[in-house]
Amino acid sequence: MKSTGVTRKVDELGRIVLPKELRTTLGIAEKEPLEIFVEGEKIILQKYKSYDACAITGDISEKNISLANGQIVLSPEGAEFLIKEIQQQLVK
């Protein structure tokens, strides 16, 4: 993890301000959702990424792919399973 050298105080409502330069560099727009993670003593902020669940396995991952104009979402494992299933159906 790279330090920016910037420190901020938490206000009475628990808020902090991310410097504009940092938001611009990371492409964080106003009102854009951020995810909050806790790792030991660290608080990690990350741009929120919405991943849909795989239609076959139910897995939620950034590796999932969206097909048919977003109507079908598949994980790599779900895609492999579906390919095998389709091939078996075509052989019949």
C-alpha cells in the first residue's frame, strides 16, 4: 500500500474528506459509492463495483462475464459447465 502523506481528522459525525486531487486521480466522482473494508487496524476505501451473481453457480466475482446484453451472468466455472451441457445436448 502506498502512502499519500496526507492526514485528515475525523469530524464529530465520523466523516473525513478525501482531497480533490486524490479523488480526481482515482476517478472518484461526487456521490459515487465507495466500499469500506476493515483489515486488522486498517480501514480500506475502494470504488464500489457491482458484480452480478452467476446464473449457474451463484458466485459473485469480478471475473464473472455478462452475456446477451446483460441478461445472463456467468462465472468462469459456470461458463465451462454450460458449454459442456450445451455440447452434450447438441450431440443427442
